[in-house]
Amino acid sequence: MGLLNGKVAFVTGVARAQGRTHAVRLAAEGAAIIGIDIAAPVSDHNGYPAATESDLAETEKLLADVGQPYVVEAVDTRDAEAMTALLARAVPALGGRLDVVVANAGIVNWNRFWEMPEDQWQSMIDVNLTGVWKTMKAAVPHMLEAGNGGSIIATSSVAGIKSLPAQAHYSAAKHGVVGLVKSAAIELGEYGIRVNTIHPWGVNTPMTQDTRMQEVLGAHPHYLVSFGSMLPQLPIAEPDDISDAVVWLASDLSRTVTGAQIPVDMGATKV
């Protein structure tokens, strides 16, 4: 018996990395999966390769191997209409309920705030903050209609607790996710829906291979003081480490937890 047998989970950013692992792990615990990813370039300012349609197809294969029902499509979280239309089709097809939402999709890029072009700032806010709001806005009516309560998990960051240099836009978005989730937890509590944020640090994904990160930190080595860890023997997490927290928050094991910020960060918010 899995922790999520009979439940349905909606996960964004599933083409690879954390989102893919979250979707597969939730499926392994018994959940049917609705998964989306833009699977295409998002911002010219990102210094790492974008997810692709073949990445999304690989996620579908992994979900098929698990054996739970799933619906996976290429959808941009900035496109509220497309998300709403997908959920209108997928939720009835998977039994008419929606129990878990993992608002994971996001991007990262680097620059000092006064040197950012406006599109670099705006695309970050649009994806990492407004995209989370649009995800929750599209999903919550289905959760309310089902009347089963549930759990919403939004991916923030260490930068959602302590701001980071050369990432003012990212820090603003990730702090904004925390504010959004705290309000949502208050508003949805009466319906038995819990809402929390997770706060990863470095995770072994394409984002951590961003060449522009290396350029910025090389040019401004004093910024490195903001990038500490309390577990030097564990310099970087794996996606499964973050999925452990997602599965816990999605399940009844965390039934008393809402409006919380859960660090999965090797202690990085403390140094």
C-alpha cells in the first residue's frame, strides 16, 4: 500500500530533474499523475540548456513503467488558459478528484539588479511567482469540488528565506512564493487543504551547471560568503532528496503541517 493510493497529483515542470522525480515518486506511492512542462526555451538569460520534448517523453516512459494512470502534456505555467483547459480534461479522466499539487516549474539566471534588462526581471517573476499563482488558481477549484482536502506544495528556495547576490529577481520571486503560500494556507484551511513551501539549496540538476553563475561568482568572489553549507560532506543534494520532502508533505504523514517553510538545504539558510 502506497502513501497516496487512489489520489491524483498535479505536478509542474516534470520534463526532467526535480519535477520528473517528484512525479515518478508520487506515482510510486499510488497517485495518478497530471504532469506539465513547457519543454522549450524560456529565457535567453538562462545559462543552461532548456528542457526538451524528448525529456518530457522520457518522463512519460518512466511513469508508464510505474504503472499508475497519467496525463502528461507540454503546457507553460504562464498560460493560465491552457492549464485550466488541461485540468478540465484530465481531472474527470482520472476519477474526478485532485488531491495534491506540486508547483515546481521554475527557472534561474544571474545578474546584478541594476544591470538586468527588464525582460530578465519580468520573465523570472512571470515563471517563478506568477506561474505558481496561476498553477494554484487553476487547480484549487478542482480540489474544492472534490471535497477531499489535500496538499499543495510550492517549490521556493533558500533564496526564499535569505536573499542571494546576483539573484535579486530570483530572491524576490521565491520570497513572493512564501507570501502567496502563507495566505493560501489561511484561506484553504477550512477546506482541509494544506499549503506549504519547500526550500532546496544546490540540487544536482542542469540549473546548477549554469555557466553564467560561474562567471558572476568568478567576477565577484566576495559573493561566495552567501553560499555556505553546514554539511560539507554533502555539497549538493539529489532530486530524490527533495522528493522525500514532497512525498511527506503530499501524504497524511504531514497532516498537521500547513503554512510552513520546509528547508531541504543542508543548513544553508543558517549560514
